[in-house]
Amino acid sequence: MKYTFDILGVSPILYFFNQQQERKEQKSQTGVEYVAAYKCTLDALIQSVENVPNYRGWDLDDAIETVINFWVNNSDSIKYWKERLKDAGGENLLVGRVANVKSLKAELEILLDKNL
């Protein structure tokens, strides 16, 4: 299975928590997970991915390798988001998305169909 990871932005803690609860209530079974960390560090992002529920059937080592590759290849983006998180203050989280590529593509197609 092939995975993708990206940092999406900075969010207030409560807003992120509410979004996660809504996704859980919708019983979303897509292969897309939104993760969050208090710090913009590789360790914090890896830890957030390690907390993805096991029912996904993901190869956790491959998903973590994807996060590491993102970190190694996107230093400008990481610097940018590290500053945005710092500017936002302690009540905010860095939000990322980890997904298997097939599921992300399907989710994006559904979103595009809804908007047409």
C-alpha cells in the first residue's frame, strides 16, 4: 500500500477535536486520517501517526517512512509551518493528513462531485 503525508495547517485544539468527533460519528471508514501534534518536530509527527487506529490495516512502518520522507524533502514547508504554529500560540495544533493514496483519491473525487 502506498501512503501520502502532508501538513495541512494550524488549528485550535478544540476545533480539531470537534472535527475528529464528527468524523468518528460519521463512521468514516476511508483510508484517510487527520493527525495533530503540539510541536512541529519529526518525532511529534511520527507519534501522531503511530496513534492511527489499527483497524485501518495499514503497514505502520510504511506510513511512518512516508512521514520521514516528507520531513526530509520539504524543509521550506516545515520551516513555514513551524513558524505558523509558534505564531498561533499554545492553544493550537499542527494538523497533518496521512492516507493511503487510493483512499485519498477516492475521498477527493467524492468532494469534487459534491461541489459540482
